[in-house]
Amino acid sequence: MSLDTVLRVGTKLILPFVALFAIYVQFHGDFGPGGGFQAGVLLAGCVFLISIVFGLDTAKRVAPPAVVTAMVPLGALIYAGTGVVSLLLGANYLDYSPFAHEPVHGHHLGIMSVELGVLITVAGTMMALFYAFVERDRQ
């Protein structure tokens, strides 16, 4: 058994757990340490690991550059859109109170929406930077 096989099998075994931990960090972010930034870096790290072990072409099939490029402004739009929705509902910008029947529930929904936007932007930015650095010497 070669070292390459061990790395490939080990990577296939650990990637789902890293992605699951990223989801946990995302949803736990409004109760404790963590949130969109940390979860975005963890998800981008999954793509980095795929690229290191399986090659850049495989990583680009998992996270195509066009999707990665679209993720950066999409996350910012989700973040800003959350504030616009609160304005349209008659509250201040990023005041989540009118998002639900009780202000506490509205705050929870608003924070989760903002953190989702941060996750998408951070993951997209990290992957875009990684692709840019890796492809720099390939041309």
C-alpha cells in the first residue's frame, strides 16, 4: 500500500467530518464562539485539501471557479439584503425584530441570515485566492 493511497483514503474519510464541523460552527455561531467566518474558512479548507491530495482539476470539479467567483458578491448581497428587508419592514437597518412574531425569534433568524452571507463570502474569497495563487505558475 503506497503513501498516496493512504492519503486519499484518509482524506475521503475525514472530509465529511470537517464539512459537518463547519456546519456545526455556522449554526453555533450565535450561541458561542464561531460563525460564518470560521465556517467559511473550514469549508474552503476542504477544497484546499481536495486540491492537495487529488489535484487541482478535481478541486475545480468540486468547486468550479465560476461558482466560486459568484459566491463573493452573493454572500455580500445576502448580508446587505437582510438589512434592506428590515428597512422594508419598518425597522432600522439590520434590526431583526420584525422578522418573526417575537423579537427574540426575529433576531435569531436575522443573525443566521447574516452569518450565512458571511460564510458564503468568506468561503468564496478564500477559494478564489487559493485558485489565483495555484494558477499563477501554471500559465
